[in-house]
Amino acid sequence: MRGVFTTRVDPTYDDLPEQRYHFPQTYLRQAEATVGDWIVYYEPRRTGAADTVVGGRQAYFAVARVGGVRPDPRRSDHFYADVSDYLEFDRAVPFREDAHYFESALQREDGGTSKGAFGRAVRTVPDGEFELILAAGFAPLVDSARVGGPLDPSPVDGFADEPATFDRPIIERLTRRPFRDAAFALAVKRAYADTCALTGLKIINGGGRTEAQAAHIRPVEHSGPDSVRNGMALSATAHWMFDRGLVSVAEDLKILTAKAAAPEALSRLLLPGGRIRPPARAEWRPHPQFLRWHREHVFKG
């Protein structure tokens, strides 16, 4: 059964949505019902915050698959749902657009919002409503592919060769690498405004495409998720250096260089001030866990 998991940018629970969801026993039955199936993550508005405050989008923002539920070894009345195949939407989907509620259970008979239903942090959702949320979240990607739009060609080779498959439900494509690479590239480049995080360069080629590439901090082949927080927009040269460990990033976003292995001219390519150019939104900035993995397993410093 498909579901909705509610989480915040600054969660009070031990959430890392790319890998795990932490919840109290109150929601155990609902969480167990989603095992083996897909869920979408929903980000609520902070209590008392204005709509413009970062972290209060009131929107569905990502999809993932629940692999299992296990007890929290430190708190007897809490549990973890382990997830995989995390993928962020190309656009955050508000819970309501005009008079339409994506989850019908959130709407009262008089047309208003049911605060009681909204108060349930874990809830199941019918397949049809789930598909509509996915379709809205990935609409920019699907529409761009249908009209031959400006998808990043380097990480999505072969993606445009399958236009007919977009007539199938999007959920069937969620584990396929071309679709995931395209969604990841669009999300990361949007977060960084098509600008290299290490050099600050924003280069537009003769065809009107940006030269920035979407780089995984922890690679997919090493269990890295397709999350904006596990990505950076990098120029081709910066991407090459990052993948080979000549540069890395500290948790305070300071740029680190491998003094012994990096060329002498490297410092002239990097941003003055010694820190990356991060996304404006806090929920898109590199997560310390992924940066730490890169420093420990790739960086030659």
C-alpha cells in the first residue's frame, strides 16, 4: 500500500529521508502497510511560520520505496522505516491546487481542510491519488522529454530514445536509471541556478544549454542517493577534479584541496573566499553525511 510520510527540513525525529524515516509507535500499523511499496514525502509548514519561510513548503517533495520497518534500539516506543530509491520531484507539489486536494482524505465535506487528517504524520493513500502526485511532481521532466526539451545530455544518454514509455505510469520508471539521472540533473542544476558550486561559473553554450553538470557527492555505485543534498552542480573540469579527489568540501562548506596531488594553478580556478556557492534553500544544501563520505573515501588530502 502506498503512503505519505511527513518530515521537516529540521526534523525533531532522527530522519534522513534518503535512507530512513523515524516515527513513534502510533504510526506503526500505517508504516508497516507501506513495506515493499512506495511513499511520497510531505514537508509541512513550520508552526507560526509565514509561507515564505524556508522549510515551510506545505508540499510533497520526493518519492521513495519502503524496504522494511525495524524497532529503534534506543527508544522502545519508536521505529525506523528503511527506504531506498529516493528521488526528489522536479517541482514541489502543494497539497492543494485551487480547489483540488491531491489526498481526498484531507478535504472535509464542506470543502475545507481536515486538520485531524493532516495531523497524521504517516498515512496511506489510494493508488490513483498517489499517481497524480507523482505526475505533478515530475511534470517538468516528462513535458520536456515529450517535446524534445533541454535535458542535460551527458548523464541521461538514451533517455530521449524512449518517448513512448511516458504513456505508462511514472511509477514504473522510478527504478530506471535514465529517468532517475534526468530527474537528478534537473533538480540539482535548478538548486544551484546552473552555476558551478566550486568555481562560480555559469557558462551557456552555443545551443543555449548550461555547461554545469549534476555530480553525485557519494556516487550511486557506492549507495549514494539521487538527492539534491547528495549533489552539486559542477563545471566539467571541477566535476573531474571532485570525482578524483583533488578537491572536497568540509561540513562548513569550505573547499578543501589535495595539496600534494592537485595542480598548482588549482586555487585560481576556485571561488575566492574558499567556500562553495551553495543553493539558496537550506533543504538543498549538501548534507554533512555525504560530504563526510567523500572526504573519507575519495579525497586525497
